[in-house]
Amino acid sequence: MAEKIVNDAASRIRAIAELRGRNADWAERAVRESVTATAGEALELGVIDLVAADLDELLSDLDGWTLPDGRELHTAGLAVRRVRKTFREWLLSYLADPNLVYILLLLGLYGLIYEFFSPGVGIGFVVGGISLILALMGLQILPINLAGLGLILFGVLLMVLDAFTPTNGILTTGGVISLILGSFSLFDVQHPAIGLSRWTVFAAVGTVTAFFVFVVSKGLLAQRRRPQPLTTMVGLTGVAKTDLVPGGKEGWVLVRGEYWRARAREEIAAGDEVEVVGQEGRVLIVRRRP
């Protein structure tokens, strides 16, 4: 197979060299024997047409050059117009990297999932939304496998479900396997130099797995912990919401996020921190916190 590949490449380069009037023998040796040449040697061998030190010299040398079809170039005194990349072209050049697109895809999915399960609109929605949109732009450029994308989405779903169902990590294990299989089959890029790096996959999947194992373990501990009802308010601390005077009318204090009627054994101003020292029914007895 390797010999067939070399023969095919050699025949192709010889055909191109003959078509362009180049040194076909040297071109074939470059494929079969990996020979190289300096700029001067390439000029002598007929591999190239000319050597120029800079753009101005190149334009000067090309002036009066006759093309194979008979046309003549006139490049002397021409204004040079440099075409730079637009922002869109610059962005798409970065999004052509499978590793970046893969990280943006996972970041977008988990960012939106985090925002979905947390109240309000915050950083998860912003970061996740932008990351997912950029990842979709990159997926339009790169050749992808829909089955691989489906495995990634299914793996994410399994890991999220494991955080809310008592499966003892079974769904997380299945999610990790699905993520790994989907990651390695996501892009149809054969060359490892420009494909998705396995270290990127292992690092991303490992980070996500560690996070979900932490969440699931905390959830299991919370389920196994016996409820401890609050039977007394004594010893808790809070904040006085109204002025409290000994022997005066009852006021209000805020303890553990709840408003309670309270009486004081000393003068307490609104805003002072208080400590519960007793309880009479629904009325707390408080003092200024030392």
C-alpha cells in the first residue's frame, strides 16, 4: 500500500511538472528520494522561474514576462494593494481548529445546562450561549459526523440525569463512555496533525466527569443524611429590624431569613446583631450580640 501511494504521488507530480514545463525528473526524485534544493539550485534545475529578494524586485522582474498562452505581463509601476483578512475571515480561521470547536461545544452545552437549573439569567447563559454559537459556526466549516455529535449530546444528557436520579453513578459512567466515543468520531479529519487531539478529549471529559462525580456524591450524602428538625431557637443569631426596649412593646427580628416577634432584656437599636437567649411560644427573647 505504501508503495502504491508513493507511485501515485510521483506520477501526479511528474504530470504537473510536464504540464508547467518544469524539471519532471527532479520533481519525481523529490517525492521518491525526498531530495531538496536551495533557491539557486532550484533555478538552475528549472524547478522555478526566478528568484526575487522582495516584492518590488519581483514586480520588476515580472515586467515583460511572457505567459505560455502568449500574454505579456506589465507590472512596472503598479500600485501594490494589500488585502488583509476581515474579522469574519480571522474568526473562521480560528474556528477551523477542531480542538477549539470541541471545547466551545462542551462549554456551551454545560453553560446552558447550568443556567437552566439555576434561577435568573447570569454568566452561564452568556458564556454558554456565545460558546455554543461559535461552536456551531466551527461545525459548519469542519467535516463532522452526525453520529459522533449525537453521542456527545446523549452523553451530556446521561450525566445531567445522574445528578437528579438515584442511580449511584451508572448514568455518569455511561455518559463518560458516550462522550469519549462521540468525541473521537465527531470530526471526519483523517490526519492526526490537524484533527482533534486525544489529550484535549481526555482533559475535557476528565474535567466534566470530576465535576459531575462531585455533584452526584454530594447529592447522595444529602439523601443519606437524616433530617434534623429545629426544636429551639436559642443560640441562633439575627438582626433587629425595629428598636427593642426592655418592658416595652414587642418588636421584630430577622433570624435565618424569617421574621419573628421579639422582646429584649436591654435596649437594642434597629440594625444591631442579636442573639436568641429564650423563647416564649412564638416570641423570642433576645439580647445584643456580644
